Amino acid sequence: MRLNSERGGYKGFVLNHTFSVILFFLGTLSILMLGACGGGTTGTGDIGGQSIKSVSGTIYDTKGAPFENAELQIQETGNSVTSDNNGKFDFSTNLTENTINLRVSRGDFDAVVQIDGLQDKGSQLVLQLVVNLETEQLSVESIQFIVDEGTEDPEKEDAAQTPPEESQPSNPVKAPEQSVLISGIVLKSDGDAFSGVQVTFVEGDAQSSTNINGEFLLEGSTSERRITLRLKKGIYSGKLVIRDIPAAKNLKVRLKILTSPRIDLNGKPVLNSDDNLSVVAREIEFKKL
């Protein structure tokens, strides 16, 4: 009897211990499953933690004149600013959306443009906008992303330390040159690669041609706060100007350029012109090195 009692106690201990282990395993598995199912969030285009801290740029009309005193509003956030006399604007915001709708309104104009593809591109978004008063259309001429927001702008630092104007020398010092590495892809209006295009970096006195995939690479230096690219193939020629580039000793620029022949009022391609190719920067990424 004593032996049976000891065996029965041992069996009970084993069963109880086994049951406890099973309960612990099931509890742990439930926690893991709940974490996998409910721990994340789903969204409709959010960047997932990384946000755009500022949206700035310039707005012009089709004649190249600044579109001043216009109200610009990001409809997703409600942020709004007014363009200054030079057509410049600057939002301080916290965008997590992948797509935004930007409204521009003034007494003689009111239109909205949608801007997408903002995910994981940078902390600053710089736009060049064009308004057409005749057709009441708003378009994006270029989109620029600045990746490194933490690096101070040398020009801003210099401006903060600059003495009053009357104490400045009669011959101001020219801005220091910065090394610029430009890479990108040139596409036709249908999205196909545009090969054999001669691409010239005007300020940097550098030239290259696109390969079979439409890709090019240029390296030069400039003291200007802009980049001018001249594209030419056969009888077609066009120009792209990127204004207000970041100041940095070494700057890397990545471009996605869309091109299409210009059309006259009769719907025919313009041939006898030095600017008969429409050149638009769909995406621009800046990186300070």
C-alpha cells in the first residue's frame, strides 16, 4: 500500500507538472498571436514614423512671374501660408501621408494639385509650382526632397554672423564653390527610357549622355544656388532649372526627368526653336555629403 501510494503521488506530480507546462505554453502562444494580430496598425499611405517637417518652394505663373499673395493650403492637415512678393512659401508641418492635396487660391485663381510618392524620401519637401490663369490649372514643375535636415545651411550661419550692410566691403566675397554630383534618368512622355540624350550641367561645365536605360551621371562645381541642365537630342532641345539648391561642400542630386516635344496651337510639334522640348523634374532628391 505504501508503494502504491508513493507511485500514485509521483504520477499525480507528473500530471500536474505536465499540465502546468501545457498551460504556460498555451498562454505564451496566445500572447504572441495577440501581438502579431493587434500590435501593428494599418494605414492608408502613412510613412510609418518618418515625417516631412517642412514644405517650401516657389510658385510662378506661365510667364515666369512670381504668383504673390496666394494662399496655399495642405488639405490633409489644414496648414496654410501665403506666398510672398517673390512667390516663395514655407510650411512648418508634420506630414506622415504618402499623398497630399495642395490648394492654391487667390481672387483670380483657385485650384488643387495632388502630390504623391512622398514616402521615405526625406524630411524636407521643396516644390516648384506653376499656375495657368487662362485654364485655371495648377501643376508641379519639380519635386525636391532634402534628406539631411540636421546639417546647418552654411549660408544661414554666415547671414547670422554678417555685420550691418554699411560695414560690408564694397566688393562682397563670392559664395564658396560646392562640388555637385548629379545622377538620374531621362524618360519620354510615355515613360520609356530616353537614350542618347546629351545632358549638360551648365554651371558646372560638365557633359554626359544617357545610356540605353536613360541614365546619366555628371560631376562639377558651382558657386550658384541653382542647377541648370540643358538636354539635347537631334532637333530637340530643352532646359531644366533647379532653384534654391541646398548649400553644402559636397552635394549629391538624384533626378527623374520627364520630357515631351512642345506642341504649337495647331497641335503640331515645334521644330524651329532652341526650346522645343518640355523638360520637367518629376522627382529630385538632395543629399548633403
